[in-house]
Amino acid sequence: MTPGARVLVLGGTGDGVAVAEALAGAGFAVTYSLAGRTRSPRMPPAPAAVRVGGFGGVPGLVFHLRAEGVDVVVDATHPFAAAMSVHASQACVATGVPLVSLVRPGWAEEEGDDWRRVPDLDAAAALAPTLGRRILLTIGRQEVARFVGDAESTYLVRAVEAPDLLPPRGTLLLERGPFTVEHELDLLRDKEIDVLVTKDSGGAATGAKLVAARSRGIPVVVVDRPPPPPAAVTVSRPDEVRPAVASLLPQSG
Ligand code: NAP
């Protein structure tokens, strides 16, 4: 690798924190970037530096990459952070800075599952009330507003931080994963949930709800991911990022 090479890690995920920590530990000069949406986000330990806030679209990111002399960008954002990923891809093309994209695999339906895949959250909001009356929403807080037009169903909205709006018959449950299957089974039973709505986020931290829904025969509305934009290298696991970054840098010595 090139000692001290500058790596910008676009984060906001547990995987992003792990990647930033591993790269900093390997001697890269890491800056970990957050949008600034959550009040107490997970942070990588020093020596990784942290910056918070948007760049100002593609032009702002292009400016940042040049001003900071960034050697490699790692996109470790959430699979549904589509705008940031598109901006990163376009800014890297414009500057010639190579992009490593970490895309964790989506969840796969298994025998016994009752999944309904939908293209977006509006489709989820239309479908979920036709499947049951007590709906568990696990879609984060930003897009809960899509469900506020439904005054009939009872919603339990689980998120790390409170959304601006809740559906008329909505209750908030503030919780941060990872969750166990036992925890999720208790939740589904205690709240008498009969429909689950989730994005196809993938990963182990929040996958237990799918096992619990299967075990209780509960239908799951699964929102499909936006397509990932082009990158120089795409990997699926955090431990694959460091060798990918090293492969894109001129070899020292
Ligand atoms: P988004 O729609 O893709 O991004 C909207 C804007 O927020 C971007 O254009 C960018 O602003 C800024 N931004 C996003 N991620 C950033 C980052 N890591 N560093 C600096 N600026 C960033 O993103 P989102 O869906 O709102 O998600 C925001 C953050 O939450 C992301 O970092 C993502 O990893 C995390 N997150 C998202 C979800 C989800 O379901 N969407 C779930 C868990 C975590 P400018 O155009 O001004 O640069």
C-alpha cells in the first residue's frame, strides 16, 4: 500500500465505521464522512478523522476531493442512500479519483417466507394496509410520512430517532439494532403485529425480524433497492475494502 494515502469513507452505517477503523489501523489517512442526520451517530475511533454534513452535490464533492487531495473514495453508505452514491460515482469520474463501493448483499427469501417485493415506499404504503391491520414499520425515520394518509391501520414505527410525522394511529418505538430473533419474536407477539414493512437493507444487524416474521407466518413487504451506480471496484464485505483500496493505489517502495 501507499503509506498515508488519503481515503474518504462515506459512511452512516455500522459497516462504514468498521471500514474506517480498519483503514486507519492499516496506516491510511482516513476521513469518515456523515450526512449529519442522527444526533448520536456511531463514530470510528481516532486516528480516523470525522467530517459531518453534505458536500453540496456533485460540484461540492468534486471541490472537496481536489482540495483535500483524496486518493480513493470508499462508498460505505446505506444501500438506500441513493443520492450520495450517485454523487460519489459522478464526482469520482469527474476527478479521476477511484471509487470502491461496498454493497452488502440484499436479503434472500427462504422457504416459509411470505414476502411481497415492491419497487418503492409509496407502493409499500399502498400494499401494507391490504395485508393486515397492525403494521410494524422498520424503514428508518425519513420516509414514514408516506404512511400518514392511512387513518385506519395501527402502526408501530421503529426507528433510531423520531420521525417528523407519525400515521394517525401510530406509536413510536425508539430502538437501535442489532436485534436478536428472540427480541423480534417478543415484539411481534406483544404488539400483535400482522404485517412487517422493511427496506431490503441486507446485513445481520436487522435481519432477525425476517426470521421472526417467518416463524410467525407474518407477511413482509420488502422494498427493493435502488440500483448501485458504477464504481471502479465493488465489494460485498467490509474486510474486502482494505485490499481493494490498496489495489487502486500506486505501490510504494
Ligand atoms: P441520500 O438521500 O443518498 O443523501 C442526501 C444528501 O445527504 C446527499 O446528497 C449528501 O448531501 C448528504 N449525504 C448523504 N450521505 C452522506 C455522507 N455519508 N456524508 C456526507 N454527506 C452525505 O442519503 P440518506 O438516505 O438521506 O442517508 C443519509 C445518511 O444516513 C447516509 O450517510 C446513509 O449511509 C445513512 N443511512 C441511510 C439509511 C437509509 O435508509 N436511507 C439507513 C441507514 C443509514 P450533498 O448533496 O450536499 O453532498
